Amino acid sequence: MRIDLHTHSSVSDGTDTVAELLVTARAAGLDVVALTDHDTTAGWSLAEAARPSGLTVVPGMELSCRWFPDDQPPISVHLLAYLFEPTHPGFAAERARLRDERLERGERIVTALAAAGYGISWDRIVERSEGGVVGRPHIARALVDAGAADSVDHAFATLLHHRSPYYVAKADTDVREGIALVRAAGGVPVFAHGLATKRGRVVGDAAIAAMAEAGLLGLEVDHPDHSEEERAHLRGLAADLGLITTGSSDYHGTNKVTPIGACTTDPHQLEALLAAGTGSAPFGD
């Protein structure tokens, strides 16, 4: 059984529609795929309707969070949330806040870029998002289309990185609060790409242990941005803390070069994850 528990559609910052993503997953030989768009469940009903026969879809989401060290600036972290109740009032309200935060942030970035002479339009970016969650990848794609960047990666490297004059921070959820919300909604919180040092600052073992104490249930171990040493370290830490381990591609369509199914989850770990989730159920035959 081949299982990929972290993918993105055009509902957030991927390039495939939900239906296209599921066809791609099945064509790649996957038996189980999780849809984990950023801060939204808008793709869940689309996935249930478009699911190809033989493919199980785990409903999920990737939540934008922050870890707040005592003596350092906050660190951006992402929390994968699976099988939660999407109408849970507290969690639904926080997702709505995050989506509004993303929209306001995106508009401020685009306004600054347009004022500097880059030929992009906020209204056009929102229109092309088809009602999904707008993020920096949408802005990057617009910069490519306008001839201001050679690729999405080039746009991030030159204009959209954290030290760019056009960058705008967003008020993400405290990760321990995020974990509590996911658990309250019957979901399974898994720390995404937690040692991806190539992405920037990461939290340490003590922070992950504190997350586990707050209710974290899993660690994403096998991820394209983790080295073999980082994977081994996370696997040992998960064993010490009694956490589920997952593997996934973090597929984004053509916005990233990693193919779907590049990393996968052990079936026994999937069983543990499914047993822990009580807020919703997978879509399957």
C-alpha cells in the first residue's frame, strides 16, 4: 500500500485542481492520499465527489502556526490536521481568521510590488485563485506571468523571501493553541517538516516535546526537505515521545518539482492515525 499524507491543490497554493490531484495520485500508484490545503477545508467536498475508484482520500489541512521561544523571535511552524470536524466552532473561527489574515497580507504585498512597478494586479490574483486561499505562491505565479520572475522559485528568491522589502508577516496561531483546537475538533495533529533546516530556522527537541505534552500526536518524518540524518533523528524522537510517524511528498503541482508519492507513510502508522481521528472519516470505496 502506498500512502502520501501531505498534498496541496489549487484551493490553496497548488496548481492542480482537486480532481486533477486525485487523478495524479491514482496514476502514480497511490492507494491513499491526504488533501491538506492551507488553512481551509474547501477542497473536501470536491475530493469526495471527484475521488477515483480505488483511492482513499484522508481529509486534512495544513495550519499556519508559530512557536514562541522565550528568548528569540517566533519561528514559523506548520501543523498538519487530519480527520477533524470541520464545523467545530472554535477551530472554524480560527481558520476564518487565518484566511482573512492571508488575504490582507497578500493584498499588502501585491500593492507594494505594483507600486514599485511590477505589473501584477490583486484583483486578477484573487480571480485566478477561484475562491481559494491566496498565498505567496499565487503572487509568485503572477510575477512569472508578468515576466518579473523566471519561475516561482526565482520569485521567492528575489522578491518574496522573508528579508525582502515587500515581505509582510502574518499573525499565525500559537502552535500549542493550534494543537488544542485540532484535538477539540476530534482531529489528529501532526508536526509538518519539523527539521527542514533548508527552509530556515527550526524548533528543537524541547519544543517538540512541549508540543507532544500539549497533545501533538505525530511527526512528519519522511519529507523531501529532510535529510537522512534529520529523518533518523525525528524517527528516534517520535519513538521516545510515543508519536505516530508519517511520510509525504508535500506535493504542490508545478509550483514545486517534487512528484506526488515521493515520500510515503507506513500502513501501520496510517492505521494508528485513522484510529486517533474521530471528527471525520476518510472518503473511500
